[in-house]
Amino acid sequence: MNDIVEIRVNDNGNGIPQKVLDKIFQPFFTTKPTGQGTGLGLSLSYDIITKGHGGELKAETKEGEGTTFVIQLPYKS
């Protein structure tokens, strides 16, 4: 039987605008000033979760209400 383990990480920030949300898992994308971020954190996380473990990584967000990152990993019992 295949099951899913789900991990949800919430914040109470301002949310992620749609134009940024469309790019957050792309390598080298960052909203930080030049020299202050590589833009690889979410891209590497996405690849490890999806390609390395066959799972999913999603962001659920509403501007002004915060963001929830959802990690789903397959679990074989």
C-alpha cells in the first residue's frame, strides 16, 4: 500500500505575488539584491523532493495572508 507523508510549513508574512510565485522553483531566481542570494535554495529543494524522492513541493499563498509550503513524499508501508 502506498501512502503519502505530508509536511506543511506556514508563515504569517505578506504572501507571494503571482508573478514571483510562477518563478520561485527556477534555478537562480531570487528577490534579494545582487550578491545576497544565489537563488538555488528552493530550486534544489524542489529537485531533491521531486526527482530524488518522487514527491511534490508546492506553495499555497494569498497576498496579505502568508504562505504555506507543502511537501508530499511517498511512503510505502
